[in-house]
Amino acid sequence: TDFVISGDVFENNQLLTYRFNVKSLSQDFLKFLDQLGIRPKTYAPATYSNANFNFDVLGTLKHANIQPLTFTIDKTSANGYVEIMKNDRIDLSVLLNIDNINFDHYLPPFTEEEKKLSFDKRLNLVLNKLKFMQDYNIKSESKIDLAIYHQFALEKINFQINTTQDKIKVKKFNVENINDANLDLSG
């Protein structure tokens, strides 16, 4: 794994400010994560094998802007930006464009018992996995060209979500093609 950080720290308007470029190329990303003490579960062979990151960070102790952000993990490539602001809670603004991702490689499958549940109860299980979002105020507008989730292909996903405290507001969630149907949600 190659990991290169270059940049500088300086004063700007009496604020400690930093500017860095981060580049990483790994042929065994899971081993690199393991060395950092991060060991994600894997659900498919060769998951977290190759990774490539490149992004610029400009920020202060209360604000960071990460753009342009480009990364590839396994067969998934993405680009966009992330803005982080430290207030009473952490505010995140995220824009990502993802070419394709197979969530089945990164998320646990339903158990046999869960597979027998009604659709709305299974959907509730999925949404409960997003509870980590309650710790942040998140504004996200993102696109995914192709996603696989529980062996369903979802094509051309566009979504906008906002989270605050215990609420996740889906401003827009559109899937152009899911088993030859269109899905449009908001609320």
C-alpha cells in the first residue's frame, strides 16, 4: 500500500488552516485497514482488495472541504466532494457520483428468518441499519448508475436526503429501473 500526504499548515485570518493532498494505492486494502485497527466484515471473496484514493483537503479546526474526491474500491469508482463542519453536532454535506456498487459484498445478507418477513418489516430492518446517521446532520445528493442489493439490480439511482437528530428526510429517491419498474419516493 502506497499512502502519500503532501501539503502545508498556515494561518489565514487568524485561523490555523491546513491544505493537503492525499493519494493512496493499495493492492491489499483489507490488510491495510487491518493494520489501522479497522476490520470490516466481508461477505464476498476479494472484497476490499484494491483501492485507489485521491483528494484535496482544505480546512480549519472547525471546517474541512474535501474536493475533488475520487476513489475506487474493488470495482466501484466514485467522485464528488464532502464538506464537514463542526458545530454542536457534525454537519456533513456530501455529493457522490458512483458508477456501480454491489452492496451484497459489503452488507450482511438477510437471515433465513428475516427473509420470511413482509416487505415493510424487511425495509424497516434496512432502515434501522442507517441509525448511525443520527449522530450527524447530513445533506446528501448522490447518484449511482448501478447498484446490486439483495441480488436486485437497481439502475440510475438519484437521491437527496437530509438527517437531523432522529429524523431522516428523503427529499428524493428515484430508481429508473428495478426489475423493469420505476420507483419514486419522497417524504
